[in-house]
Amino acid sequence: MFEKIRNSFNEQISIYYEELVEIIPKLTVAIILFLVFYFVARGIKRIIGPRLQKRIQDFVMAKFITDIIFYTIFLIGILVFLRVMGYGNVIIGIFSGAGVVAIVFGFAFKDIGENFIAGLIMAFNRPFKHGDLIQIGDQKGRVQEMSLRLTRIKTYDGKDVYIPNARIIKDNLINYTVDGYLRYEIPLGIDYGSNLGKVAEIILKTLEEVDGVLKEPKPTVYLTEYGSNTANLVYTIWVDLFDTKHRRFDIKTDAMRRVWNALDESGFNMPGNILELKNYDSQPFELKTASTDK
């Protein structure tokens, strides 16, 4: 009985050995061919990527094209590997079941697929470029990186915000740097006894002397409303976002400081809130003030 078991075991080992000897050459050739396709794909991506980016001046589009080339060659390498190994029927099964697989993966990776499709749309028709100042919802910053799935912006407080491309497609997008100009509206409250025409004249003259405030479009001053204590004005200035000599926040701060000083020197008041108390009772009441002296 033991002899029979040993013979059966030896036969199985012999069969496995013959199969191994038969498959090793196929496996070796298949691996070599796959590695050839893989390194060719990587080489093409490294060579074409930088040159394509210089030619079309669009990082996302260049990356999209090189990724498509890389994954196409990589997929061909996998198919060749399976073919050499004798799994041609597996390839046919993969393609025949592609529809079912696509539906399953579509539900499983809905958000990822949605962002990827949005990235494809943006690759061909994108409303901003690297370095632009944009706002999506309550997130505002400069574009630092773009991919087919995400867009990274850096806010002014130093945060890196990763925004899914699907959100960029769906939400309202503000691009502050399409033409490079940005307008600031600065509110100002003036005492009712003031000459508003003179106030506007002083403001406009002062703004002409502020470095970084554009001459065209010109600064403007207009009355917005009559408040409870002040006549409320708004003056506007335009700045060039591509101006490397002046920071836009510094320009705004300088303009506000100069306008404040000019109006103060000219004797115009910018009062705070005034609280008016009315007593409808016939009996007067006494007001006492607290002393800070001890």
C-alpha cells in the first residue's frame, strides 16, 4: 500500500515538474516582454512629457496626454503577457464582461469617476491656469497644482486646499486674474454736516498719489445710503494682480490710511454710532456717571 502511495506521489511530482519545465520558458518570455512594454511606456512618458508641456504650455493637458500614452502601452503589455502565457481566453472573457464590470465599478467608484471625468473636461476647457487667483465657494487662493482628479490651491493663511474637480465644474467659480485687474470697494461713513462733494474731491486726489492704484480704470466715489449717524460712501480702487512691485493688500492698506489722514487733516469727521435715549414719562430721571478715580 505504501508503495502505491509513493508511486502516486512520484507521478504527481513528475507531472508538476513537467508542467513547470514547460511553463518556465513562457513565463520568462512573458515577463521580459511585459518589462519591455513597461520601460518603453515610462521612457516615452519621461521624454514626451516635458517637451509636450513646453510646446502646448499646459501642464494638465500635457500630463493627460502622457498618462493616456503610458497606460495604453502598459495595458498592451499586460495583454501580451496573458497571451504568451496561453490565457487568450481570459482576455476574451475580460472584454466580454467589460460592460458588467463597468457598471459595478461605476457604482463603487462613482465619486472618483465623476472627478476624473470633470478633470477630462477641464483638461480641454479649463477656466483658470497655474498661478491664477480663484475662489470656489468659500475657498479662495492661488492655483498651485492641477491633476485629472484634484486641484490644489494655497490660501493666504498658508493652507493647501485640495478641491475635487467635480466641485469646480458644479460650483460657481470666480477667477480674479483673467484680465489681471481686481477692484476693491472700501466703505466710509462721513458726518452729515460734511460737504460730500469736497469729501469726494479729497478722496480722489489722495488716491492719485497711492503707489499701485491704477489710473485706468479710474478710482470712483459714490454715495450708497443714509445711515443712522453717517452718510455712507464707497470709494473704489483698481489694482494690477500681475504687479510684482506692490502687493495688493499693501496697496489697499496704504489707500485707506492716506484717505483717513487726508480727511482728518481737512476737518472731516467719521463719527461712531450715536445712541439716542428718549424718555416719554413726565417724570425726569437722573443719570449718574461712574468715576474711575479711587
